[in-house]
Amino acid sequence: MLKAAVGTANVILRQSVLPDRLFADISQALSAVPQIELDKLDWEISSNPRARAAAGPAKPAAPAPAAAEPSAAPVQGETNRHYEVVDISARINAVKASDYRGVGALVEQFVQALRRRPGLEVIGTRTPLDALSEKAVTGDVGEQERDEVPNFTVTVSRRIGA
């Protein structure tokens, strides 16, 4: 019975929370780095945003010095913490995939622009260099790799009601 009630409450919460404010903040960060083009946003409500970042393709990002860390466990007296969580999949234009420093610098500019948005926390990133480390490295740089557009993913969260 209690499990059904919690499930119903989560469905109601998902229907009552709109991602418009979060998407507006992402849009502001994107406008700060015009070389980045959005591919896809994957938005959800979660009681543990770090679990999504750990389960998904993103790896933990370096913590922002002034950002408060959301806890996976509820604070005493506060039973239902929920977060908006979004995976931002994007590509970088005007920089070749082989320019790892340039790609890294643009991703870092975007991450910093996101961190400047009040209430947003960057909880994971995945850059082309991360994907490269999972592949076998060869000495052959073919046409396909030279023309490849660098893609990356950033996971951000915001506490609902904050």
C-alpha cells in the first residue's frame, strides 16, 4: 500500500514539474559558448541525481567550489527531496575532434557557464577524450576521424523547489 502511494506521488510530481526553467538556464549557458550545438536533452525527475550520473555515460565532474553538494540521503525532517536531472548531449563545431585541448577548453567553458546558473549543479561530464580512452588506439588517422565532429555529454541537476 505504501509503495503504491509513493509511486502515485512520484507520478503526480512528474506531471506537475516542468523543465522550462532548467532548459532556459541550459540555453543561457549554450549562448555563452556559440561553438557548441545541442543534440539532445534527456530530462527526468530523480530522488538521487548522482545515481543517474553513475549509471549513465557521464563521469563525475570536478566539484564547483561554491556549489552545495546534494546528498543522496534525505536530511532529517526532510523526507522527499527530488531533483530535475538532465543529460545534455551536444557537439562542438569549428574544432576538429583531434584537437583535444580545444575540445576540452570549450567543454570546460560550457561547464563553467552552467555552474554560474543559480541552483544548477554539474554532476558529470563525458568528452570525446573519455570515449577515446575506451577504444583501442592505433597510429592510423583516417579520413573518418579527421572529419568527425566532437560530441560530449554533461549531466546537471537542480533541486525541485529550490
